[in-house]
Amino acid sequence: MPSVMGLLEERERAARQRVDALRGELREAEAVWERFVIAREAVAEVLAEPRGVEGPPDEVVGERPAQVVGAVPGSVVPVWREGLAASVLSPDYQQLMNALAGGSGVDAVAMDCRELAVAVGLEPVPAKVEGVRSKVKRLAARGWLMEKRPGAFSAVAGRDGGS
């Protein structure tokens, strides 16, 4: 019959091996995660760079010129500022702005994400509605739209989808 101490030592050894294996897995997962963080930051930096337009920059921020160019699908949504037209937004964002543009002004009609999805020609299924929600939340956070009440968005006067 095995001794109690022998059984405890055996279980301790198995637990230590399991901990070592899990630590190895954790190190591997952290390395993968770190690569994704670096890749995401690099892509965001590249997408933020102005491209494709010759001529003087629109504005200088610090020492680096910030140039507003025509948007391409997947481009970064800039923070709204005076004189910035909706044409700098990617086509998906312009579509959402155009859908809300009819109700701009003080008494603007607010639309929820399901209504917006339908207005831009998408099926009102959860996946599409969540995509719209993500985009309008981003537009609201950057000053292009306002969220009148949770989940209901409207255009801000002077920031409609035109020009």
C-alpha cells in the first residue's frame, strides 16, 4: 500500500507539470496577442497617413502636415471640424450620413440602427444591424452625428451627407 506522503508527492508532481505546461501555453498566447497588437497599431498608422493627393496640406498639426483626402472603403473616420465635408468619409459612412440628412436641424428625426440598416438597403438581421451600430457610434463619437437617446441617432445641422 502506497504511503500518504508518496501519493501527495505524486499529485504535487502532476500539478507542477500541468502548471508548467499552462505557463508555456500562456507565453505562446501572449506572444501571438502581442503580434496582433503591433500589427493593428501599424495598420492604423498606415491608414492614418495621407495618400494619393498632390499639393499643399490642408492643415499642419505640430510638425507633421495633416492632409484630408478622398476616402476609400475601410479608411479611418476623422474627427469632425469646421469646413470638413462628409466626402472625406468612406462610402459606407457617407450612406449612413445621407440616410440621416433628411432630418437634420433642430427637430431632426432620430433613427435607430435597425431603421438605418433598412434605409441603406441592408437586411435588418442582427449582424447587419450591429455593423450599422458600430459605424454610427463611431460617427457620433467623432462629432458627425448625435445620439439623441441611447440607440437613436440623428444628423447634426451642417454636417449632413452632402458635399
